[in-house]
Amino acid sequence: MVLELNPKAAYDEVFQALQDHHEWLSNSIPLIASENVPSPAVREAIISDFGNRYAEKA
């Protein structure tokens, strides 16, 4: 890893690392709960109003 990069080179390095991680994750079975990727439906529910509510009676 280079310590001093211009902005474009830094972006390219980070983007490549993200691509490598995404490829690794798509070929893996995550067994640790915190590494599981939620489905699009779950992500949508989390960012909706329901994600900010508590389990209380209305």
C-alpha cells in the first residue's frame, strides 16, 4: 500500500478493495451473524418509518 496517493489513485485503491471484498463475499457463506447481508426487503424496512419504532402497543 502506498502512503501518499493522489485523490484518483486513492479512490482506485479503495474501489478495488471494495470490489475484491464483494467478490470474496459472493463466493462465501458467512456463518457469523454480523457478516450476513440483509435482503433488499429487510434493508427497505430498516430505512422506513418502521425502523424507528419501538415494540409498543399503539
